[in-house]
Amino acid sequence: MIHSKNLFLILQQKKIHKKILHDISCHIKKAKITTFIGNSGGGKTSLLKCMATLYKDYQGDILVDGIDLKILSPKERAQLIGFVFQQFNLFPHMTVKQNCMHPILSVLNVSKTIAEEKALEILDMLGMREHQNSYPAQLSGGQQQRVAIARALALGPQVLLLDEPTSALDPQSSKSLQDILKNLCKTGITIVLSSHDMTFVRGVSDEVYFVEAGVIADAHDLAQGAVNSESKIGLFLNHN
Amino acid sequence: MQTHKSLQLIIDSLPLLFQGACMTIQVALGGIAIGLVFGILVGIIQSKKLKIFGLSQVLDFYILVMRGTPIYVQLLLVYYALPDILGINLSPFAAGVITIGFNSVAYIAETVRGGMNAIFDGQWDACYVLGYSLPATLYHIIVPQVIRAILPGLMNELIVLVKETSIISTIGLLELTKIGTNINARALDPITIYLAIALFYLFMTSILALGARFLETRFLEKGYAHDTQ
């Protein structure tokens, strides 16, 4: 589904060029949940941002079903990849329903009735329909997370990227998010996320990549069996 | 006796004072229109996300000049010097509107620029991943949030603008202050006349202040002000 080939990312920070990602190559399978783990500053979020082309100046290729993301129009890209930010980034001046409806209206140019139906259908799926008229500031972290997922799904993407999705969630909301992501996966959506929450990672992931200092230091397909406790992923999972 | 005389003077002067107030409102509305349209535009262009090298320096210089020189001097330049330079004659009304409007552009632009720069980068990123065009991002997402955030400062600027219209009395436009001065020249009762004028200005600026308070309350009701992003 997603092929990253020889990905390099160098960012300029205060006139200093800093290597963020170094020769990252990986293959993310369709309709699976793939997780990037690793210490802070390792490059997990940067990798997700490259996949969403929020960082465009990377070298190498990121292909989704063979299509280079850089050649897609904003509309095509938004219909292919959805992104849920660590801080959600909901639009604070819009209600929950408007947050989900507005991208549909603005990007897909459909009628208001169709956009509203679609938005409510997604909110229903995520258990947020009753909060449709609330503003983001009136919701808890877990509820904002669900709205952020609903908004990311509004344009019907095939891939959903989530950056540290459990960082603002209590254990119960975190468990509930696991169920939501697994259900989305069953509908054919490919999910890629970064996380520090190892309980969550163990519960949700099909495949895990360990990112360290901008390189993929280890990878493990959980369907192939238990993680070797001496491997980098095994050590990280057991110590966090 | 004095009170009765003062009251009678105000009643007799009311038609003229209303006429002056109407002229003041016209100048203020013209100035507000120029100030808001160009001020918001310049403020957006000058924000850190949208700065254009070259144009940005020109606009910086414009803002420096407008904020760094007295509005009275600007008015004299527009009314007396501009006709010599461009070969066009401006009426006191046109000169007043242009001066007041383009002076406020500098202040409104700086207020808007501050508001734009205060918007969390994540809002821009969210628009990008959702496939919004730049005009849609600005119109639907960024500018509405900026306006809410800068509303008190913006309304402050508009209130100052209304009061600054009194300076146009110096080039002979029959606005509220000039009419008051003319009435006082005949009646020789400065306390009564200038207090009456002050009340007129207070009434006009109070409407703006109340409007601002109403809008702020609306935004608070929507829970926007509690957002922590």
C-alpha cells in the first residue's frame, strides 16, 4: 500500500541543517495497523508528516499504491490520506458537525444536505453524534480525538495517519480508540500511527517499526509471532 | 438662569450639531471601510506564513511612516501638498477620508498581523491535509479566528478613528467639531458647546464599544474563548 524508498529528510533549524530521517525504506500493508515506536526526537512524527506531505522537501519516494504523493492535487491527496494530529487541531470556531462537514463542502463541492448526511454518519460511527452542536473547547480530550478522527475520515481516505493518538487520553479512552481503529481497519482503511504508549501499541498493531535517530532500527510483523525480547522492539516494549 | 440659557443654546444648536455629526459619521465610515479592507489585507500579507520578499519591506516602510508621523501632518500633506504633486484637487471631505483611512490601515494591519502570527501552526497544517486551497484556508479557517482574537484591539482602533475625524475641522470640513467651534464663535459659551460635542462623540463611540461587547459575548457563548490551542 505505502512504499517508502530511500527517504531522507534534512530540516534547517536556526541556520543549522539537521538530519531528521536517514535512508528510511519500509512497506506498509493495506488494511493493517502499522505503528512506529521509538524515543522522542527519533523521527516518528517527521516520517508521518512526510507521508502526509506536510514536509515536502524530503528526498526519496513515498508511493501510495504506486502513486507519488507529490504529484497529487490537494483534493486527490486529501481523499487518499487523512491525518489526525497529536493536538487534534480542530477548528475552534466551528461545531463538531461543522468540523466534519466543512471539508466535505469545501473540497468535494457536494450539496450541504449530502455533506451533512456524510458528517453525521461518521459522527454516528464514532459515537459523537449527540455532541454534534458542541464546540471543540466544550469536549474532553477523548471526545476531541474522536472528532479529529471523524474529520480525517470525512473525505473518505484510504490511509489514516495518527500522530501520538493516545497522548491526551485516559486508559479507558485509549482502549476505546483501539476498538475504533480496529473497526476502521476492517473496512479496508490502512492505519499508520506513531506512539509511546506500549500497552496501546501491543493491543492495536499488526506491524511495528522501531525508529531511532532517523533510521528504522528494527521491524516486526506481530502476525509472525511474539517479539524477541532481546530485539530493539522487544526491549522497548518491555521497558515502556 | 445659566442652566436655562445653556439648555436653550443646545436645543437651538441641535440641528446644526446633528448635521455635523452626520458628516463625522460619513468620514468615519469612509475611513473604517478603507482601514478595514486594506488593513486586513496588508495584515494578512505581512503575516509570517505569507510574507513576500520585497513587498513586505515596502509595506513595513509604509507602516513605519504612517505610525511614525502625526496624523495632522499627514492631513496637511494630503490636502495641501498632494494636489501640487499629482495635479488633482481634493475636497476637505476626500482629503479627510483618505488621511483617516490610510492612517488606520497601518494600525489595523499591525493588529491583524499580530493575530495571524498568533494562530497555531496546526490550524494551517489541518487545512493542508484536508486539501483546502489558500483562499479557503484564509477565508473559512484562519481569518475568522483572527478576527475573534483581535476584536478588542480592532474595535479600539475604530473608536480612535471616529475621534480622529475631529482633526479634519482644521481644513474647513463642516464636521461635528468644526460646527461646534463655529457655534461657539457666535454664542461664546465654550463649556456648553464643547460638552455637547463631547457627548455626541461619546454616543457614537459607545455604539461601537457596545457592538464590540456584543460580539465578544457571542464568541464566549460559543466556548471559543476557553480553547487552549
